[in-house]
Amino acid sequence: MKILLIGAAGKLGAAVHEALTERGHEVLPVGRSTGGLRFDIADPAQVAALYDAVGQVDAVASAAGDTPFKAVVDMAPADYEAAFRGKVLSQIELVRQGVPRIAERGSFTVITGVLCREPVLTSSAAAMANGAVEAFVRAAAIEIAPQRINAISPTVFTESLDEYGDFFPGMPPVDLAQITQAYVRSIEGAQTGRVYELG
């Protein structure tokens, strides 16, 4: 398959890239500031330009999405807007604009996370964004068939425990290898409208 991979330079994106390449797929890596395809998917115009640049693909996978982390009383409206733009609207635009650009039975795989079901301190924007993405996935799945859409929703990566483990007390971490297998399942499988909860 020809697969468009957003956020390919990040820790998760790099692992997904490797796993898909090892399975014989042609992966087109996209990043904001690195890689051969440099587009900011938070800008709908750049999403359109990206699809124009790559032509038709079989699948689109996203491993990117930014949200601010602050206490609720320190958040401003612009912070919640940034979370919506950085993680929700960006991935919605990949799907909305991608429906006519991917194969008839192609798929979309987007990223959410544990915080919408198990929030931690300072995570209100991330929880909001993740919940919105998951709700969108369930709604979009019933409209875009036979194309498919699923979400990957992990806890903290085992490989990132040194950096982020203290923010997720008591939550079981999940290995990147397990997360990449969920991407493979979403892309190569037949399910749609699913949220794969990992960890």
C-alpha cells in the first residue's frame, strides 16, 4: 500500500514508519519541519497542498497532535483553541479532505490518547481534544464507508517513561511495538469506527 504518514519524525511516527516499511508498504513521511514532505496539517490550506503533492494514496495515518498542558485556571480561550486546532481540526481535515483522495476501500488512522478517559492534572485541553477526535471517528465511520477510520489511544509510551512517567502515576505504560501493531491492524484490517485502547 501507499501510505501517507503524518508526524513521521516523532518517536511514535518513526516506529510506525519502520513497522509499515518492514511490511512492504510504501510510506510517504510528512513533518512540519523535517522530511521530504513538509506540511503543517493544522493549516487546512496546507492539508490540501499535501494531498495535491502526493496524489492518491491507499491509507492515511497520523501520529501527531499538539495540545497545551496547564491548570484549568491558567488556561485561556486561545489555549483550548490551540488544542482543537493542533489535534482535532488537523486530523479532521486529513479525513474531510482525504475522502476523495484515497482509495475506494482505503483507511484513515488517527491518534488520541488515554487522557480523555483517564485525565491527569493539567490535561483538560488534551482530554477535550482526545474525546473530540474519538467522537469524530465514530461518526465519520458510518458516513465514509467503504472507506474506514479508526483511532489509536495509548497511555504513556514505555520508551518515554523517563521523561513523562511522573505525569501518569499508576497508569500502565505501553511499548511502542504494541502501538505500531495497532496501526498495522487499523490499516491492513477490516474494522472501522474503532478506538484501540492500549495500556
